[in-house]
Amino acid sequence: MAASAVVNGILALSSLVPVLPQSATNGNSSLGTLQAPTLPQFVATPNLPDGFPWGAATVANTNPYTTTPGGGQTHSYQFNIARGNIQPDGVNRSVLLVNGEFPAPTIEVNWGDTISVEVCNQITGPEEGTALHWHGILQTLTPWYDGVPSVQQCPIAPGKCFTYTFLADLYGTTWYHSHYSAQYNAGLLGALIIHGPKNVPYDIDVGPVLLTDWYHEDYFSLVKQTMTIGAPAVSSDNNLINGKMNFDCALVTNGQHCTPNAGLSKFKFQSGKAHRLRLINAGSEGLQRFTIDGHNMTVMANDFVPVKPYTTDVITLGIGQRTDVIVQATGPPNSSFWMRSDIDTNCSINGITNNPPTGNSHALAAIYYEDANTNEVPTTTATPYGGLACANDPLSETTPFFPFPATSNPAVTQEIDITFGPNGTGFNVFKMNGESFRGNYDYSLLALANQGNLSYPLDPEWNVFNFGNNASIRLVVYNLFPASHPMHLHGHNFNVLAEGTGIWDGTITHQQNTQRRDVQIIRPGGSFTDKTQAGHIVLQYNADNPGVWPFHCHIAWHVSAGLYINTVESVNLLKKRDIPQSVQKTCTDWGVYSHNNVVDQIDSGLKDRDLGGLMPESAKWTRRS
């Protein structure tokens, strides 16, 4: 991709000494600095059977969906969420911070540990609700801690706290983020690392590398733009690596304060060593292409699934996806290289494509070997690539280490069409099988299902697919919209049976050991009406996790426009679960708050409606008068 004015400006610098201090760009976070710690092999613990916290379990001999190590520790965190002003790329804007940090604090535990996070909502000026989702965590036995308001809980009301407690039931790299509207676009996101067995040896764990498209407007204005008839599509302004990048201040025309050469992220490499990088696309819309000048990468895991290693020079990441790679430090000790991540503007929307350009889609960070001058400007050349589809790597290349076959005869097959068209007000929204999702923050679908109420008085707007007690579920999804969607399922890693264009012909790639993950990109469609030109994915999973689990596009603006369903599984077992009183209290607190305050709810996840007598008292937890 051609360099932007922002990148050319960086390459013309005489040094990479940042103009702004870390406190101005990223608050209390150390990510993106040379002082950021590398990660240990595992978190220190007194219990080390066979020399590891997970004992003799290996990637190859242990099914992570049926076996979790016992005897783990509990790691407790205190998260205070509040507004602040920072300048990640030099442009000053209001954000939402956890403990004053952007990115938010990294959670680091061992496989089999328990994570306990008390989240306190200190958002003011104005007040908002909030809730945190722990992306990719199965939440087996704790579906009420998945963190989606209107589904498993109500929002955490301003001035209130709520504690999420759950098992680190898988291992690898993931992240957490707000699931309240598009709130995480304002910076409410962080890495979650769960140490476990290795499937590829390495020497140094560099830690999380968060890739985020970045917007200079506040998220509520962007949601409002998304939901306004005739408004242009929302486009990102910049692209960040671990929360840092420069920007061309001449492009800022709305009066926001901008400081040139704010500062880039920096990383350390050691010659001859193998480095693990935990790549996370934690953005709102942009599909990322990640490269390192002069270095290949060995893929060792996609999402929470270790894969048989394969080598590539470019990593594709849709929103919500993670890829762990090993990079051999083959450069001389005094060398430096560029790390790059590009928003693919063939697949995503960035201001760089405007005429004249108003944004930058290219993120840079500097890698310094042990004897390099850590302020020098690397002079390396970008890895060429081009012609890549708006899709993940071929399924034939991504084979999990631990085999988990997909049954040929699932108990139920559900076909889902993603379409785009007008709702009753004439505004174009996304629909799944003809319905656009609208939630209600006053109530919890999980509470209703737990009480045996599966009629859902606000269906079809709640878009609930009740799969009853079926043992396995196959989703055949067709995309008739001319852009790709990273589709995420909560509560499961799914088998990816197939992906491509046109009508699925029944072919399954590696049926005895398909790719598994929790986010899969579905390709763009070639027609709004002709299904033979649609993109498709075929996903399958065992319905072994009683709960109400969202399945949605992870592009923030697409969710705002309704690209979302809720799936209900193992209904009989779900009815036997005892939901903690603390979860129920989120609805009591939210009911009190929303009764006395106007909650400005404008997108698909924000619909304020009193259901009155339609809801049984046992399922309501709270009623608005």
C-alpha cells in the first residue's frame, strides 16, 4: 500500500524522540514503551505439578473444552472506569479509561486460575452505564458474567460497582472490552493473557500488540452518525499500535488540539532469539494487515486455538481476532526495523481514501535490537503484499494442534441471511433472517430463559434463536452485503467447516480437524438480492454450555445497526441454574437510575422501553414505573 503523508512525515524525522510524554498519550499505561515488561512463562504460583501450573497437560494431549487444570489461584483486580483526555496520536480527545490507562490494564493469569474483577462505574460528564465482556472466555457454569447488557445482565449504573468472577477456562491471547453500545471505541479495552502449554518453542514473550483503528470524534457522535438517515458512513481517522501513532495536524479541521510527532510504540528484540507476539485486533471497524520489515512470522495460534505452525509474511486480523506469532530475530544486534499494521481500505473505511485525504490507515512502530540506538528512525522497506481477499487465511492452512472433529449430522441446522434494507422509519439497517436486533437494558434475556419464559414479549426485535435441547448446532450464514463481517459467537469456539462465495456445496475442509476459533470473517456479497453471489461461512458447535449467547458482527457500527442475534441452548439445564443476586442487582440499580435519568439510547443495543405487565415479576428483577 502506498505510504501516507503521516508515514512520509515519520520517515523524514531525524529521530523518534516523542514530543509528548507517555502520560499525555496513554495515561498510566506503559504499553508502547521500552519499559513495558515482557511476559513470563507463567504467573508465579506455589502449585507446580510436573513443573507447570497446568501440570502434565500439553497442547496435544488435553481437550481444553472438557479439561481445565484444578488448584489454580484467584487473581483479583479493581477497575475504576472514568472519563479522561489523552492524545494517543497527538489529537486531544475525551476517552474512557480503566484506572487511568489506555490501553486498559493487561490481565495476566494461568490456565485454570480464577479471575475476579470489580468494575466500578465512575463515568461522569455525562453519566453512562457500562459493562465488560471477556472476549472468548467460555463462561462455562457462569453465563451471567459474559458481560452483555440486556442479555446476561443490566448495565452497571453510574456510581455502582459489579464483580465479574470466572474461570480462565481456555489459554492463549484475548482481550476484554465494554459491550455497552459502541463504548469500547472510546478506549475501554485491554489485553487478557492466559498462560498455558506451548505448541511452538520460543525464548521471549513480548506480550500484547493491540491494533486499533482510531477516531477523533467521541463514540456517541459516531453512533448517532451511523443511525442518521443520509449521513456518510463512519470512517476511522488513524491507526494505532499499542495505543500510539503520529498524525498530520494539518488534517485536523474541527478545532481539536493536535501535537505533531506525539510518539510511536517501541519494542525490543534480542539477536538470535525467538519472540512471541500476541496480536489483537481491538479496533472498531478496520481489517488489519500486520507485517514486520525483513522478518517472516510463524503462526502458532488463532484466537484461543493453537494451530500447527505455518509461516507467512502478512497476518490478517478482523475485529476481535487474535493471532499469536513467533518471530526469529535474524537481524544484527545494532539494527532496527519497522513494525507495520495497515487498515485494508479495500475492506474497511478510513479517511485516507477521501479526496483530499483526511486520515491515515498505516500504523508504524519501531523494533530495536539490543545494541541499536533506540531513538533512531528505521530505514527498512515494507513487506510487499497485495490482492488479498477480505477474508482470513485459507482453512486448509489453519489446522488445530488438538483435533476436534465436527459431526456430519448436527442435531439442527440453521441458515441465516445477512441483508441490508429499510426499517419502519426508512433507515437502512442490517437484518439477520429479516430482523434487525434491538435490545432492552432494563431486562435480561438470561433471566427470562432461566425462569422458563422463552416467548420473549419483545421478539422479533430481540432476535432470539431458541435451539432448545439440541446437542449440536450448524449455522450456515450468507452475506448479501458488499462488505465483510467478522462474526463472533459468545460462549463457544466453533468449528469452521467452510468459507467462500456462492451457495455452500456441502464441502467441509478438514472435517476431522477443522479450524476452530471464536471470530471468523465472512466475505462480502456481490449482490444485495442474489444469494448465488453471497459470501458464506459454515460454523458448527456442540450445545454444551447452557446460556443465552450472542452471535454478531464485531464491527461496532454494524452492531449498532442491528447485525446481531441471540442464541439459547440447553434450555432444561439453563432453567436449573441459580443466577447470583449480585447479577440481579445490576437490574435493580439500573432501574432506579433510568427511572430518574433520561438514558439517551439511539442504537440497536440501546432501546428504552417499559414492558409493563408483559413480564413475569420473577423474571423482571426490576420494573420501571
